[in-house]
Amino acid sequence: VAKSRGRNNVQLFAPSMLEATQERSRMAAELRSGLETGQLSLYYQPVVALATGRIIGLEALVRWRHPERGMVLPDTFIPLAEETGLIVDIGRWALAEALPQLKAWNAVVPGMRDVKLHVNLSAAELLRKDLLDDVAGTLTRCGIAPEQLVFEITETVLMTRETEEAQVLAKLGGLGVGLQIDDFGTGYSSISYLRSLPADTVKVDQSLIKGIDADEGQRDFVAAVLQLIRSAGLQAIVEGIETGGEAGRLRELGCVYGQGFHFSRPVPADAVVSLFNADFPPA
Ligand code: C2E
Ligand code: MG
Ligand code: MG
Ligand code: MG
């Protein structure tokens, strides 16, 4: 477009860039006030054992109910929150929201203490000074074993070595909470790091399994990825399973755990207990 209008018209783009910047800072301000006025909430999506259909985990996923925009999904505002540092407050809020919620579920759902709560953690949150005290303190206050909490962290963060972030991760692990690599296969992963991770589980990104049902080549590829993860001594959870066909294929490939719309979309907290009333069909 710029070319067809000629070089002299390049300044035409200036106003829209300015608008984009203004739009972003307006959204950042709205997000901050949204956080303060209770517009954020957590939805929960089950992680399922494919062979039995049993729920083995719940991933907390933030939602923003904006007064005019309606429901805003995290892909729109988490990157903005990360750029502006607001993610630190969102993360603090998410822990304060999810752990008491888990405590309540522990009291009413049979076997709940074997179900792990997954919380996403952004890189910037690892540098929050009170993160370790906050995690340890909230777990103690809620009477939750550290082993019931899992942090999902993207691979780029886990790859950093000998940094402050790495030390925090080691200390989080030392508390007894689980660490999992999120979105495996989308970052700049070098497979050599897989064997030296401070994590025990890898969440395979949904983009890797698209087409697995129809495409034999894709199936072979996913089989190899799963084998790679196993050979590094790690567990795999495959994300983004949308059909029974995909679930069945993955199970054939030896995948033990999965997550996706096929089992359940993320649901509000008050819909979680009913998820436990019946197991999902085995893949
Ligand atoms: P993620 O941690 O990889 O979460 C999985 C995303 O995939 C979620 O999107 C979930 O709704 C979606 N998903 C699950 N199953 C399926 C499926 O079968 N098909 C498709 N197409 N999508 C599926 P969501 O909730 O929009 O979250 C997007 C990302 O935002 C998350 O990706 C995570 O990186 C980030 N995020 C969400 N909540 C938080 C939070 O509390 N803190 C931080 N730091 N990041 C968060
Ligand atoms: Mg995640
Ligand atoms: Mg993911
Ligand atoms: Mg993701």
C-alpha cells in the first residue's frame, strides 16, 4: 500500500501509528483499572489422562470481562501486560485467586488433592521480589501441598542459565512446586536443553498436532517429538486436542496426558466441580 501511494505519502502512516500507540496505552490503563475493579477472572481447563479420561490437572487461564469490549482473551492483553510490567500484578492476583479456590475444591471434590493446579508464569514474574514468599505463604495459608501447584513457563525462560531467573526457578523447585515447559515447539528451542531442564513435564504446543488425524507424516513427526521428550526423562502433555480422532491418535503414539476443547473448554470456577461428576470418555 505504501508503495502504490508513492514515497511522498509515507507520512500518511504516522497518524495511524500514533493511534495504535494511543490505543495500546488506553488499553493498558483500562487493564490496570480492570484488575483493580474486579473485571479479571480465572477460567479453568482440565488436563486429562487419555487412557482413562480422568482429570489430573486444571489450568488457570485469565479472562478480562471488559464493560464495552466484552470478553477479552489473554492473547490480546497478556503481551501488553508483559510489556508494561502489569503482568506482575496480574500474576500476584492470579495466585491470590486460584489457591483459595483450590482449597475450596480440595474440601468438596473426592481425590482432588491428586489433581494439580497449573498457573502460567511470565518471565517478568520471576523477578518479582516477593514471588517465593508469596507462593510459599499462600500455599501454607491455604493448607495446600506445594506438589499440588505447577507453574507453566515458556521454554525461552527455562533456557536461560545462570541468571537471576534460573535461580528463582531453582528455588521454586526447591519449595516443591512443579515446573512445566509451556508451548513446547513454538519457541527457539534447542533440543540440547531438554535434558538439563528444571522441569519434569513438557506441554507440547497445539500447533504441532494440527493435522495429526489425516496426515501420516505429521503423525510420525509427533511420534518422534513425544519420543524425544520421553528419552529426556520428561512427561508430555499435548495441548489443543480438539477431536476424538486426535485424542485416539495421540494415545496410539504413547501420549499419556492431553488437554483441549475435545475434553472441555476453559470454564468459570463455578462450573469446575461438575467437571468431576463424570469422567471424560477414554481416547
Ligand atoms: P497457554 O498457557 O498455552 O494456554 C493454552 C491456550 O490454548 C488457552 O488460551 C486455551 O484456552 C487454549 N486452548 C485450549 N485447548 C484448546 C483447543 O483445543 N483448541 C484451541 N484452538 N485452543 C485451545 P487462552 O486462555 O486464550 O490463553 C492464551 C495464553 O495466555 C496462554 O497460553 C498463556 O500463555 C497466557 N495466559 C493465560 N492466563 C495467564 C495468566 O494467568 N498468567 C500469564 N502469565 N499468562 C497467561
Ligand atoms: Mg499454559
Ligand atoms: Mg501452552
Ligand atoms: Mg500458549
